[in-house]
Amino acid sequence: MHLFLFSDGGSRGNPGPAGCGAVVCDQHGAVLKKIKKYIGVTTNNQAEYRALIKALEQAKVMGAKKLHCFLDSELLVKQLNREYRVKEPGLQVLYLKAYNLAQQFASI
């Protein structure tokens, strides 16, 4: 199964009250799942990672093998593509979780 993931997270203040969300679509653009969650007080970057993690977990449950992920966070994209190092300890744990989840798909 080939899925498209759209994820985003944000906080009001940095850190501040935060939420994350994602939409999972099939290859024809049909929405299969919407995810939204209040995640407490956190930073923008942590909220972005949490959104991606929720989307990846959902894709795994749905049996996806191939993913196209769309994110608006340059930091996350470059960290996950190993172009930037993950320096902040709060992001390191989330990075590892997202990276390990990504390894479970044939292509991402």
C-alpha cells in the first residue's frame, strides 16, 4: 500500500500550549485518516516531530509499505535526511523514534 502523509505541529509561544495533526491519504488523494491531538506545553519543533510520529504510526497500522511525507518544517526534513545534526536533547528522543519508525517502510 502506498500512502501520502501530511503532518504539522505548532505551539503558541515557544514553548507553549501545542498541538499536532496529520492527514493520511491514498494515492488518489482520498482522505483515509485525520489525526489531531493537544500535546501540552512544548516547542514548535517538538510538536512537528510528534505530528510526524503520529502519522508514521498510523501508516504502519494501516499496512503501508511506501510513503510520501509532506512536512513544512525544514529542520525536521533536514534532520531526518541526515543533513543537519540533532543537537537539542528534547528533539533527540523524538528524532530517534521518527527515524526508527521510518526504517519500517520499504520507501519513504
